[in-house]
Amino acid sequence: MALPQRNHLDHTELEGKRSHLYEIIASLESVAVAFQGGLTSTYLLAVCRDILGPANVLAVTTQSSVWSSSELAEARARAVFIGVPVETIETRELDNPAFVRNDRARCFYCKSELFASMQPLMQEWGLNSIVCEVIAEEDSGDYRLAMLAAQRYNVRAPLYEAQFTRDEIRNLARQRTLPISNRAAGCCLASRIPCGTPLTVEALDQVSLAEAFLRDELNLRHVRVRHHGNLAALEISQEDVARVVQPSVRRWIINRMRECGFTHVTLDLVGLRQEHS
């Protein structure tokens, strides 16, 4: 008897969160959504469109050395699918020595660059607010820094304010048949470089090219290439491990990674690590 009661309580709690989210978004009247096309930002964009209408919502994507061109294209396509206008701005994170330093505050500088760059576009479109996708269960580490940047630039985080968890958003996205409910979370290319290792365009380009090879030519949708100098550490879904260790595929991967500038290639047996968008 306890389990059905728990499910009922969960459903009631979720409906309460959803109602609160709708109230928050409605109060904003018009918004620019910081949009990278991952789970949380896609759900947020869809809800903003539902509540405010497409004329009062703008999806803002970023073109930058820290985001792959394929993820930019996917994000723009998702915005079109949802039915809102989309603008792409150029951000220049690598111009900031504090970001290049790649310490534990990196996310703060990254988000600060994004939110600062969105301000003129918000004013140009006559929108009231900028919103971002930070959620409640990630109130630590990178996401605490993202919230600090959001507060600095008066950016709202409606999913955080309504106390949504990632699993709740995933379930709601699945119910809506949004094209991301089973997709691995996106994360900027700088996350592939070990903390404390200075960021360079060359290293980020290596990672972007290596992941493009694996994604486009091997059809590995869930893949990360961790950059450790001359060594590329591959993280893939567990279900893909058996395929990539086949001799012919393994040789192909080694050759491709060498084309990207790596001399050593490893496969992380832990698999794809949880990251957030």
C-alpha cells in the first residue's frame, strides 16, 4: 500500500512544481533563453513557448571555441522544432585569462561571458528577462558558480526556482516527445581538459575533431574525448564498448585519433560519465 501512496505524492508534488514553473515564466512576460540544446534548456524553452507564445521567446545559441559546431547546429534545429526564433551570438571566453586558467571557477567566467553577451540582444528584441537552465539538484560545484553568474547579471533560473530535478524534467520531456529525453547531456569542450591545465584553441579543436569522427563516422551518439596532452581517453556508452574493441574498429579509432594529433588512445572502462547541460 505504501508504494502507490508514494507515487501519488510524487505526482502531486510534480504537478505543484509544474504549476509553480508556469507562474514564474508567466510573470516574466518575455524572455531570451540561454540555449545549448540539452535536456534542461530544451524543456525550459518549450515551456516558455507554451506559456508566453513564440513572439515573446527568443532562443540564444552561442558560437565559440568551447562549443562544437555540431552541437550548435543541433541546438538551432531543436529551437526550430519547438517553434521559436533563434539567434546565435559569438562569445569569446578564451579572451579572458581567468577562464583560460581553467581552475575550479571556470564555469563562472564562462557563464558570465554568455550572460553579458546576451544583454544587448535582449534589449534589441525588447525582451524583459534572460533565463537559464540551472536545476535544483545541481546546487554545487559548477552549477553553484553558474548561479553566481546568473545573479550577477540578473538572469533567472525558473527550473531551479521551481525545484525540479533532472529525472523529473526527463520524464516530462519524454511525455512531450521532445527530441532529447534519452540524449546524453551536452557539456562544453573545456570540460574535456583536466582542471588546472590552461585552455588553448588547439586542444579544444583536437577534442572537437576527435568527437566528430567518432560521432559521425562510427555513429557513437554518446561520446566524450578527454584530452590529456598526447593521450585521448575515450568515454562511450557501455553498450558500445563491444563494438569499439573489435580489432578493425580499434585500428580505425587509433588512426583517426592520430590524425587529430594524439599519439596514445585509451578507453575508459567506467563508461560515459554523468555531465549536465
